[in-house]
Amino acid sequence: MAKSAHEVVNSERFKKLVSKKWAVSFTLTFFLFVIYFGFIFTVAYGKEFLAKKVGVYTNVGIIFGILTIVGAWVLTVIYIVWANTSYDKEVEELKKQLR
């Protein structure tokens, strides 16, 4: 049975979906800020630590910089997997109610 857009938007299912999306988004954003600001604060206050040599050609700072970038990619992949497996399916179910 088709529902109106107003009915779908005011449904509990839609409200839970919106709440879940914001929770996932804020959680991943929080972790992204922890990664980035952790790196920035380490650069600002731990220069001696970051300058330590690892091997012949690199130091801890370069490794931490690479890990910061990789961490952002990992968080992006987590969001994409969640969106493709959970969020998009739920959105499609809600769209079917409109038809």
C-alpha cells in the first residue's frame, strides 16, 4: 500500500534511520578528528619523538603522517560499507512505500 511522503517522513522507521545515520556520521567524524588532531598535537608538542629515526631514510613523523592518511581512508571505507549494506537498503525500502 502506497503511503504519502508526509506519512513516510513522520514514521518511526524513517526517524530511526535518520537518527542512525547521524550517529554513524558523528562517530566516524569524532574518530577522524581524534586522528587528525592527535597528529597535529604530536607535531606541535612531540617534535623530538617524531624526529626519531626509523631505518635509514625515514622517521616516526613520516610514519605517523602516513598512518593519519590511511586512517582517514579506513574511516571512509567503513562509512561506505555501512551505507551500502545497511543504509541504502533501508532507504530503498522506504522509497518502495511511496510507490
